[in-house]
Amino acid sequence: MVGYRLRITKGAVRRDAALIAVLGGAVPTLHDGLVQADLQGGGRMDTFRSCTSADGVHLTVWDGPSQQARRLWHDYYYLGQDLEPSCSDRETAE
């Protein structure tokens, strides 16, 4: 089994929070309500998002801040409870 030990260096995180870990030199920042980092090293900020579907949480990373950006990564965590959906179709597409 492979795993990572994470150390929170600023603030606090709930034990049941779904997180995205960023490895390497990219440092996520909060800008205009968006969590962003230059993951691809080209100077363009990629954007992290989370939203809910009927029974889980979708985590995504986008190549830019706009709704027209290309999705780079997606993962889904089933929570097994009814939720109020907040995701767009693009955020949940496989």
C-alpha cells in the first residue's frame, strides 16, 4: 500500500474533508475565491474546484479559471447520503 503523510502548515482541515494533494514545487494560492496553482509550469494558473452531485463530491482541476477551460483531472468520492447537487454537467462528465 502506498500512502502519504500530510502535515497542515497553515489553518485547519476537517478530518472528513476531501482533499487534493499537490506534489512538487507548485504552491496553491487563493485568488478571487479560486484555489489556483501553476501545475504545468508554463505560468498559467490551473484552478481547483469541488462540487456535489446527488450522493457524492467531485474534485476537479482545470487548465485556467474560466468555465471554458479544459478539465485536467477529476475524481469522485461517494458519500452515501443525499446531497443538494451543485455540479455542472462538465464537472461530472467522465
